[in-house]
Amino acid sequence: MPNHVHVLLKSIQPLSEVMRWLKTATASRANALLGRAGPFWQREYYDRWMRSEKELLATIAYVEANPVRKGLAACAEEWRWSSAYEAPVVRG
């Protein structure tokens, strides 16, 4: 999505540390590519626990369908920045 990102991860590090690292690294790179400086990300983030494999799979499907719902791609596999693009699976 052009204005936000969804990340599903499993980490042994505290989430706050992972997010701080992720935001710092990606903001530095994005600002360099865009020729700009200053904040890139909002300070906060939204986290959600996946309590079951069913919930995880539903969340992956939701995230992968997001660009299609927004009219950015005809199908999830066409969205270059999606896990569906990198590793499409057959959905029944």
C-alpha cells in the first residue's frame, strides 16, 4: 500500500525494539531514495497477536487482498510489494 505497511513477524526480541530498528532502517533508506530528511513513519504502530493458525491465515489473506480492494492491482499476486507476489499459493 502506498501509505502504510503490514508486517507479520515472529520475534524473540521485544516488539518495541524490533519496530524501532525496522522504522529507523527503512526511514533512513526511504529518505535517502526520496532525497528528503525528517520523520518518515508515524511514532505509533498497531500490533495484534495471532492466537491461532486460522487467525494468522485469515490475516495473511486480508493483507494480501488489501491492494485489490483499493484498486491498485487486479489480483494479489500482481502487487509487487506483497508476499503473494513473491510466493503465490493456490487458494481454494
